[in-house]
Amino acid sequence: MNLETTDLPVGAYSVWWVIFNKPSECTNGTCGAVDTGKGGAPNPAEGTLLWATGGIVGPDRNGHFSASLGVGPKKAPGEVRRGPTLTNPLGAEVHVVLRFHGSPAWGEPDVLTSQLTTFAGDCDNFSCFNPQSVAHKP
């Protein structure tokens, strides 16, 4: 995945794959958070949420993110929030979500690392949100 984007708030970001290995099983034909087994819900779409990469967006407000993912849980590069990871590379629906974690915690290396590599990184001090996303159909 190579993602070049603009008009982002300046700050720390994590990037997440949301993969639906069986998109034909998504609710009402549209894949979304409910189809990832969120909150222990059934997961017939074999949806998964996992970390792709992270980075800092500077004053130009442009984002440049790159990551790759292999098949299976041992190929996940970082945090797997839920689901089986990628199991159906040719048939999966893949969403890429940018998550904003606020100002980079430059003076606190552990906090900065969590901002770039975890879903909840510093979200207890800042209301994290997802400013951009894109969906790729199989």
C-alpha cells in the first residue's frame, strides 16, 4: 500500500487495514465496522482490523504512508485489534483508514511510539478520529 494524501491536520497518525476476507458475508452487502466482530459480535465476513504503518504529517499537511502485508497472522506487522488478519488476498475487500492522534509527543518517546503504532495511542488525552479512509473492492 502506498498512500499519498493532502489536507490533513498536522500531527501524529497511525494507518489501519480493515480487511473483509469474505465480503459477500458483510451486513446488507456493505462492509463496515460491524463486520469485524467489534464488541464480540459474530464475524461471518472474517473482518479484521490491524495496524499498517504510522507517521507524522508536517506543516505542508501532506501524508505519505507505505506498508505491505502478507497472508496470515504471523505476517501482521503490528497490533491486530481483532479478526483473522488477511486470509483471502484475491477476494478480500480492503479499507485503509488514517487515524489522527493529535500533536506528536516529541518529549515522551513511549507516548509518541504509541501514537504511531497503536489504535488508542494517546487517545485518552486527545479525542482521536479518522479524517480519511478509502475502500478497495475485491
